[in-house]
Amino acid sequence: MRFEVLGPLRAVDSSGSVVPAGRHQHEVVLACLLAAGGQAVADSTLLEALWGRDPSDSKQVALRVLVHHLRRTLGTGSIIRAAGGYRISLAGHQVDADEFVALVDAAARDEAQGRLAEARDRYRAALRLWRGTDAYQGTADTDQVRAVSHHLGEQRLTAYESCVDIELSLGRHRELCAELSAVATENALRERLQAQLMLALVRSDRRAEALLVYERTRRILSDELGTDPGTRLQQLHTAILRGPAPAAVPTAAPPTAARPAQLPAPPSDFVGRDDELAALDALLAPSRPGQRPGGAVVVTGSGGMGKTALVTHWADQHRQRFPDGQLYLDLDDDVPATVALARALVDLGVAPDDVPQQAETRAAQLRSLLSRSTVLVVLDNVSSAQQARPFFPGTGDSRLVIISRNRLDGLIAREGARLLVLNPLHVDSATRLLGAIAGMPGGADDDIRTLVMLCHGMPLAIRIVGAHLRLGAGPGTLVVALHDERTRLARLSTTDGDVSVRAVIAVSYRRLAAPARRLLRRLGLSDAHTIPPGAAAALAGIVAGTVLTDLVDRLAEVNVVTIEADSRISLHQLTHMFAHEQGQLEDTSADRRAAERQLLRWYGHVARHAQQRIRPTAGEAHSAGVSDPEHLFLPDLPDTLTAVEWIDTEADTIIRLIAQHGGTHSDLVWPLAVNIRGWLQRRAPRDTWISVVEHGIRAAALAGSRTGEATLHGSLGVAHSLLLQRAEARAAFQHASALFAQGGDDAGRADVEASLGAMLADSGALDEALPPLLRARHLATQLNDPDLTFKVELNLGYLHRRADRQQEARDAYTAALSAAQRSSNRDWLSASVHTNLGRLHLLQGDLDQAGHHYDEAVRLARSTGDRMREAWALHGCSDVFAARRNLPAAVAALHEAVTILETLGDRRLPEMRARLSELLSDSPAGQPLPQTQT
């Protein structure tokens, strides 16, 4: 198949017959795909080309229908689904535009080597390929197609001018007059064409007409552009007036070039960034012999991070290092490299008429100029590696600094550019910057520190707040205005709206393809600023790992997110707020609700597996009636410690999810609360434990889950017990037992009866404690459950010890240890038995056995991540050391235990603190506190 775009778009088969693409919409899709040259075109681009901005969801289906028709017409393998869009496979096909470019390039090589006749033939062959006035005629409905069409049209005129130059040099001026007159009239602003027409006319003895062409061109330039003809036309006009016909079009002499000093003024209040300035200073280091000069650096970071401020400040400090000038080119709005190259050459003294037409030639000429001078070239707002690549210096002392929101990895990989990523300012630098802008030198008060915190280290936000302070706003008033996350972005704007954090972030957002924008909005749904990749996939409903990886890489490439070392996806707080706002604006409430449920399912799935590692005997909860979908990027939790550490990292997020969604997604929230009980008991502060469980109980009640309510009431009773809140603990245990009995769950009932008995024994109600423990023993025996047996025997041992029945206590503890050895949760259960056995032996005066059991309990508790049992065992170790008169070791062990329990809020903390004070008072005066590992 041959695709012809140099005129109206059409496809031609091998027989030369035109293959109709279909209706106009089919042609528009085909034009977009061909203009992309085999690269993927996003669905959003195609939808906008067909139906304008914000097409309805039904149009996505219509697009698939259009593509299906094209595949059937052009061949099933012709159009391929790729990366959230489509691309056309050009293998085995021809495109007349490619043939045109190849002929023009070959003609230029022939011309450069003096083969003028061959060059002329190739130029003419290339020009004959055109069937209309414009490429993609009638289908240039998108910016991309229009840009490609314009570029091809420019190449066509340039090739024509080159061909005419050759034909004039071959004496074909008379044949050219009519053709040139028509082309020059259609392109009245192209001075090279007008000069060629003037030369053809005067050499054909039509001097008066040549002068009329000049006069017509002068008037048009004056009326439309307010300028005079260029040097080339003026010299030709003068030559025609003075004498015989010139042999060729004159070459314009370059104007005297001033030393460029184009960098914007540096900020007067620049502070901090010492490491970043040092990284830029490394650009100035001379290259060692045989080493390629390190002449370029990419300064990147999200919008508002102060990239241009950093570069202009640094460049101003080193003006003397670049005696031949400083070029500054703003490539915003995706200025093509060929246009920027022309401007750079002119700024360095090349006459506009002598700027080469081909981008490659312009780049080569720029390298030549830079190699002979010492110039700093700064490219700002670079959007792609292709924009910046032609500006890289070859040899010499010139340097290139590229400022971009994108990482431009291609320049790092191929050109060896250095990468400098700007992150949020540190608190000290941010505070000094705010003070400098606000005109408030000196120490920062609480309000100023709070304002710095609310700006999250973004220099642009800090500058906006500083401007408000400078204009008289009170710090306290601004703190109140910015404190609400729902309106903070709206407040981070100057009063005239000229500078706005939201607008800066929106620039990056608008440049993303639709799938990446959707992922960013979904990330904004979670309150967490750092999220695991699997949770991100769940939020966005992504079911293919490669799709998620590609989208996250795209977001990271443009510095909208950061990929942490552990693969978690991190958003700057202000970007997170923007993403959340956009989600409220662009996504339906049903979409957001579905995403929340997907997130809860993912966390519930991982929490269930973590619970199996942390406390496999506790049972697990599934959402009734909710199938378990295939999840992506699940964490590897091979053992207890890994599972504990994973929930440590995600605990804040999980706890917020439980608190926020219990009323809206109760069927998913209560299982999540059930499945983190093991972690709550080992790691969480007691008030956090109680709060999470109470949220879970309410969710279970809403969802109608008696099992969920009973299980969580049992956990609530344990938490109250550990805080010596005995009335609350008794009520929770009794409620749980009744619910388990109603549901016929003997295992659950035995568990809470055993807990109730332990709580009563601990409170001294020994007679009351025995009946629930015996009921629990009976149920455990019937069920032949080693975990229940362990719990009952352990608590019976404690009861007997409190009643001073030492042998019965030892027998019960021995039975508990035997049951623990048969459990899948052996180490965690055994730690409790060893702690109790240590206490029993200590009371009997057997210090060796007591020390052995306490050491074993510490080891097992640490291996299972149980901070509470570790602290209790360390307390016992301290008592053993004290009994042996080893006060430094006793103090060290007890200090470590107190440090652990201070984060948990355990009931034993006051007792341990009092004991620690007692031990310290017994220590020799001035003895330092031993260093401990917490």
C-alpha cells in the first residue's frame, strides 16, 4: 500500500487504484496516524480531532468503530493498539512524504558535491510528487497534523528555491520566468523567491519588471510587517540599477553582532540551594585530555521548584566565565528546534538570509560557532530531547544548560548530559526565603514556620505567600486561609491572578495524555502522599502491570510524581491537592466510589495475607459476597517481620481508610479492621487500637456482619484490658461472647472467654476468673485447637501463679508451651510462655532459669516484631540483672522497655518508670545511662 499525503490524503494499492478510506472521519484518523510516523497517537488526541474537546464517553466506542473500518480497508495488521492509543504500522508500505524528503536530501548532497545537473533532476522529481497546494489537504484537523503539513510545505518551498538557484546557474532564466512569477506572487514574503524572480527577469532583458518586483515586495513588507527588504534584496536592487545583470543572487553580509546577554535578571532574594549550585559549578571544570567535555546539564523538577531562578542566579555569578555572551531561548509552546536554531544563529551574528534551511545544517553551523567561542546557552521550558539535542556543543568551552519539567532521559543516555533534579526547599532555606521576600528579617515566629510548612517547600508557593505578607497581610490571617486543604491551592495565587500554583501545576497536567491524567486524578483520591504501585493500579482500575509501569514512568518523567527506592509512588502535597481537585471536577461520583472500593479491596487483600504471617491463629476476614479480583504488584511477605514492617509503612493509610469509609463501604472496611488486629496488638498505641476497632465495629454493624462485630469486640476487650479499663474490657468480652454464641462459633467464644478470664485474674478477681477459663478449656478440648489450648493454659497458669499455686502454674505453662509448639504461630505464642515462665522462676529464686526464659522471650518477640512482648520480656531481664546486682545492665534493659512502651501506651508503663527511677537512684553517683538498642 502507498499512502499519499502531498495533497489530498489517499491510499493507493499495488495496482495503482485508489483505496477509499471512507468518510471524512476515517480520513482524519488516518491522517493523524500517518503524521505521527508510526508512533502511537493517544485516544484523547484522536477524539479531539474528531469531535472537539470533552467528547462524551460514547465517542470512545465510535472511535473503535472507525478504527475497525480502517483496519478492514487497509489490512488487519495496519493499525495497532498501543499505549492508550493507536499507531499505524508502515512496514512494507510507502509514504510519498518520505520519498519526497529522501529525494530532497539526496539532491542537497549532490549540490554540495558540485553535481548540479543531478541535483536539479532530483529536486524536480521531488517537487513532482506534490498533487496539491498543501500536505494532508482537507484533513489537517489537529495541531500535530497541521504542524507536519506546515513543515512539509516549508521543505517544499526550500527545495524549490534550491532547485531554482541551480537552474539559474545553468542559464535557464528564460524558462523560469513564468513559473517563478506565479510562485513568488503566492509567497510574497519570501525574499529569496523575490530575488530569484528579479534575477531571472533582469537576465531575460526585463529590467523594468525586475524593479517592479522589488517595489511590490518593499510595499508589502512595509504594509504588513513594518520593515524594509533585507540586505540580499537591497544589494540586488542596487546592482540592477547600476549596470548589467548580476551573475547570481548576492550573499548578504552579516551585520555586526553585539555580544548577546539575554538571560533574565536573577532573583534578588535567592537563598539556599548550595548543593545544586555546586553541581552547576561542575560544568565549569575543564575537561581532562582525552575526555569528552561535560558541556551540558539538564535542570529538572516540577513546576514551581525554582529551576529558572537557580540557573539565572548561577549564570549571573559566572558571567565573566562566558566572555562571548549568554544566549537564552524560551522554547515554551513546543517551539520547533529548527526555529530556535535560526534564532540562535542570528543572535550569534549570522545574517538572517544566510541561515541554512535544513535543521541539520543549522545545528552543524551552531556547533562550529560555539567551538570557536565561549558562550553559555540556556534553553528554558524544553519539552523534549529532540528540541534540545541540536544545541549540544561539540568541542570547545561553550556550555549548555537545559531547563525542563521533564527529565529528558534521552539526553542523559545518548549525549551524556548531567542531571540535576530540584526538590522542595529544606525548612531553613524556605524560612529564609519567605523572610527575604516578605521583608521580615530575623527569627521566624510560629505563624511564619506554619506558613512555610503549608507551602511544602515549593519556592513558588513561598514567593506568593511572601508577596501577600509584603503587601500587608497578617501571618495569622494567612495561616487560617491556607490551613484548609480544600482551598489552599486557590489561596496560593497573587491577588491579580498573574502567578498561581494551580496554574503552574495545570501546565504539566494538560500536557499529559488522557490515561496518565486519569491515573494522577486517581492518586489524588487517596489521602496518602506516597502509595504502593499495587494500590495505584487498584485506584485506576489497571489490570496490566506494563500499563501501570508505563503510565507511572510517564508521570515521573515529567516530575509530577517521584518513584521512591521501594517503588512507592510519591506526590508533592500541592500536586496531590491539585489531583484531588481535578478528580472532583472531571470524574463522576460513581467513578470515584468505584475507585475507593478497588483501593479498599487491594489493602484488604494484602492485610489478610499479612495477618496470616503476623498472627495466623487469629483467623481472617473476607468481605461477604465480594469476589477477590486478581491484584497487581502485591508485596512479598515471606515472614512475620516483613509483614509487620509492611503494615508499619502503610498503617497511617489503612487507619485513615477505615476511619473515612466505614459509613460508605462498610462491607470492605470491617474485614480490613479485623485483618490488622495482629499488628494493632503488637505495634499500635492503645488509643489508636481502640479507635480503629470501634470504627470497624460500626462498619460491621452497618454491613450486618455478626462475626465481624464479635471478632472486633474481642479485640476491643484486649485493648481495654491492657489499659486496666476493666469495666470496658468486661463489657466488650461479654458482648463478643454473646455474639459468637448466637452465631454458633465455639472457637470465637472460647477465645474471648479465655481473654475475659485473664482480665479478671489480672484484676485480682481470681474466683470470677476461673469459670470463663474452664468454659474456654472445655471448648478448646472439644475443638482440639492448639492455639485455643495455648491461650487457655497460659491464662490458667497466670491465675494459678496469682493464687500462689506454683506447681499448678508450672504445669499449665508447660501445657501452654507444648500447645505453642504445635501451632503455626509457634514463635509468637512461645514468647508469651517464656515471659511467664521467667516470672515464675524469678519468684522461686531460680535466676538462671528465669534469665534463660526471659532471654528466649526477647529473642522470639523481636523475631516476630512484637514490641509489647519484647518490652515485657526486657522488664523481666532487668529484674534478673537487678537480683544479680548488675545495676548497669538492669537499667539498660528497663530503659529499653520503657522507650518501647512509651509509644504503645501500655498499662505497665507507670510501674516500669517507677522501677527505673528506683534503679537509677541505687546506681553509683554520676554513672551514665547505658546505651541501648530500641
